[in-house]
Amino acid sequence: MIRLIFSTVLFLFSLLVIFKAPTNILWRATVALTEFPHLLILASLLLAATCYWYSSYKLQILTLSLISFIIFSSTIVRAYNRASSIEGSLATTFGNKNYSKLKKPLKSAFSFFTLFTGLDNKTVEYKSIPFKKTDKLQLSFDFYSSNNNEVSPCIVVIHGGSWREGDSQQLPKLNSYLANRGYNVASINYRKAPEYNNPAPIEDTRDAIDYITKNCKELKVDTSNFVLLGRSAGGQIALLSAYTLHKKNIKGVVSIYAPADMVWGALTKGFKLVIDTDKVLGDYIGGNVNDVPDKYRLSSPYEFVDSTSTPTLIIHGDHDCMVSVRHSLHLQKRLDEHKIKNYFLDLPWATHGCDFNISGPSGQTSTFAIERFINSVVSN
């Protein structure tokens, strides 16, 4: 009976790979299920193997385990299929740079064996540097120095958390990865909602870049080459900063599952048990979309795309139940209309927070795309 219960539970969890999670807790489970699929595949095989020794409920357990195995394996199959076209598409869009200059770049966008071995990624020690003081708080960024000990481009990383949570230490493995590949990384903190509304985080991003520019000799930063990278709410901040600050030294922006069309997002409700869109957006923007529509437009990166906008890499999972993938589709369409170089890395299996495991299917493919994109847009 215990084996039947386990196989049933595993089967029910596998359905989250197919259907969007209806609650916040199940969304978190989906992240684990889709980004550690090899462990679930092994669990399915193990349950099926027990039928060799035990005959009770044999047919039911074999059936449920086989279905679970197929569903969990589909994540890996889709990752291989998606990975096959990434490098060529990026080269076509942004130019084919010589990647041999990178230190130990990923050779492929996805490897099954890397799920078990992990990426070659030594942790880089960071130093916390204060860059802005207000009457109520002091903001700092975590600075990861490039391992080449030379003047290098700087990647400004902006964390997510619905504009009210999170900090500069969110998902730090990518910061170390980029530092190990010859880039400086500044993971910044910013003023949060509901005490602070848009455009406070944009101003903080600008001030962080200005601080780094003024202290470039000490930090060994190439001030002509900045790239902004943000996840979720941080992606909205990164996009809006790139499109509105009009700094010529911002050479590219990476948007990872970010809300890009704030007006559409406010009018289109998702699962309230996953995220309370009205409250989150209201706290950040300062009111309901029907009461302050102009503020929503001013917070929407989609509205600020024009012929001078920054080259953009968009990463979003089709399975995202928190920030609809349509945000990124809208942004891509607007960028195409204005002939701005962009690439949309859509991940059919992935949900919000999909790069949580840098060695998972989404972590590998997104890291590969980010690495190639940065190397393409920064000048030598």
C-alpha cells in the first residue's frame, strides 16, 4: 500500500509539469519538479523496479510510475529541443563573436550529465559596497570582481521579489559564474514598496551605475560597458532603466520572467492564490490601474521602446503562473516593430523562478544564452 501511495503522489505531482500551479505552494513545488527532473525520473524508475520483488498493486504502480517517468522525462526532451537552436539564433541576432576569449564558456546550452555534476562554478567572494544614503536607509551592492584582474565590463544584477521583498543575495550562483568568466558583477539593493513607489528603484539603479563609474579605477570597471540583468520585478526595473535612462554605456539588458506590460498585466488577473496582482502592483505603483492609469504606463517598459532602445535578451517560461509569458511576447513584438535587436528564449517547460537551479534545464539554457548575449553586446 505504501508503494501505491508513493506512486500516486508522484503521479499527481507530475501533473504540475503539464498544468499551471493554482496556488503559491504548488508553484514552488513546480520549480523543483521541472528543474530537478532527473531526481524524479530516478524515483519513478525505482518505484517501477520494486514491482520485480513485490506483486501487490503491481499493475497500478507500474502504470502510475510509467506515466510519471514519461512526464518528467518530457522536460529533458524539451530542453534538448530548445537548446539545439539557441547558439545559432543568438549569433544571427547579435553577431557571431569569438567565444574562445571567454574563460571556460558553456559548450552547449543543455547537457543531461550536468544535471548530476553541476556547472563548473567556483564561488567568488564578494564585498558589500554602500553607494547611496537617504534619511531612512543606506543602499549597497555586492561586488564580485572579475577573475581576470583586468579592467572589465560590469553586469548590474537586480533582484526580484514583487518590488517589496528579496535582496542582493538572491540566486548568487550566476554572479559567481559571470565573475569567473571575466566580468565584474554588481548585485544591487534598491528601495522597496510599499514605502517607496516607482520610479525609486530606477533612480537607485542609475545611482549605482554612477557610483561604479566614479569609482571605476578602484573597481577595475570598464565604464563603457554595462549590462543590466533582472529577474521578475528586477527585470521590470532593468528594462525600464535601460529604456529610460538613455545611458549609451548600457550595452544590453537581460529580462528574466519580468512583467513588461504593466497596464495589460494589471487588467489581466492570474491566480490570486499564487499572487495578489492588485496589491503587488498597487503597492509598487501607488494605486489601482483604473485610478492612476498614467502611473502604470510610466512603469511599463513596453511603453518606452523606441528606435534607440537597448539590445534585449528576454527569458521566460511558457508555464509561468505568476508573471504571464504574454508580457515577454508583447515586449518582443514592440522591439521587433522598432527593429531593436532582441532574442526571446522561451522555455516551454519552465515556470517563474525557473533559474533557481543553475544546473537545471532552465538554469543551463538561460546561463548559456546570457553568457553569449553579454559577450556579443559588450565592445572589446
